[in-house]
Amino acid sequence: MTVTVRRVAPEATFALRHRILRLHEAPEDIHLPADDDPRSGFFAAETDDGHVVATAVVFPEAPPWDPSALDAWRLRGMATEEGWRSQGIGAAVLDAVVRHAVAGGGRLLWCNARLPAVPFYERAGFVRVGEEWDEPHIGPHVAMQRALGPPDD
């Protein structure tokens, strides 16, 4: 089965975001403030029959450790269905996110990563920032960041 990564409407990411990342929340509470920002990019990996198997959201936001980083973009809602992991699908979604952020002037990409996802982000060039913490209802996290280069010509 072929999987295609494309930019989608925010709502196309809600079901997977809820199921994988926020099951403790009501489905109607999945909405993020960035969902209404026209600069935000929403990406989904979809099967031939339209089933979303991976997703991510990216939007301009300075990290808490460097509020002056006006060229920073935040990655949120990165999720891949369990049966579709370790096939390069999440990496393809992340590549689309990076291209979107760079095209929008992004020079730094950051996220709050769940500890089991840290190796994925490290393989993608992210480094840890600061100490781990426990996010209520979700579990241990660590902030991570990756420098972004200028757009390819």
C-alpha cells in the first residue's frame, strides 16, 4: 500500500492526534491555538484509501528557553499509528514539516518530545535542551531542537 505525505486541513489531523497523543482529553479539546494560524502547516501521511497513519503540525513560536528566537518554529502533534512505525513514514512527515518551516523563514525547529520518541528525533538531527520533566496525564518529556538551514535554491 502506498502512503503519501501532503499538507492537509487541521481537522484531518485531529483523530490521530487524539488517539495517539491525547486520549485523556475529549476529542473536541484537541484543537490547538496554532490550528487557526494561517502560517501553520498541517501534514498527514495517508494510505491510498485516505486513512491518516501519521501527522504533524508546525507553526512559528519561540522556545521558552529563548523567547528572542523569532525565526523558531514549534513542532507539535507528531504521531504515527503503531502498526506503521519504523517504515520511514514519520521521517517523511518530518521532512515536509522542515520544508514548510524553512520556507516560512524558520531557522530553528523545536518540540517537547516524549521520551520514547527521543531516538527518532535524534536520528533526525535534534538535540536535547534542558532537563526531563513529567507532563501530567502524558508522561516524561524532554525539549529538543534542530537548527534549520536556508531554503535550497
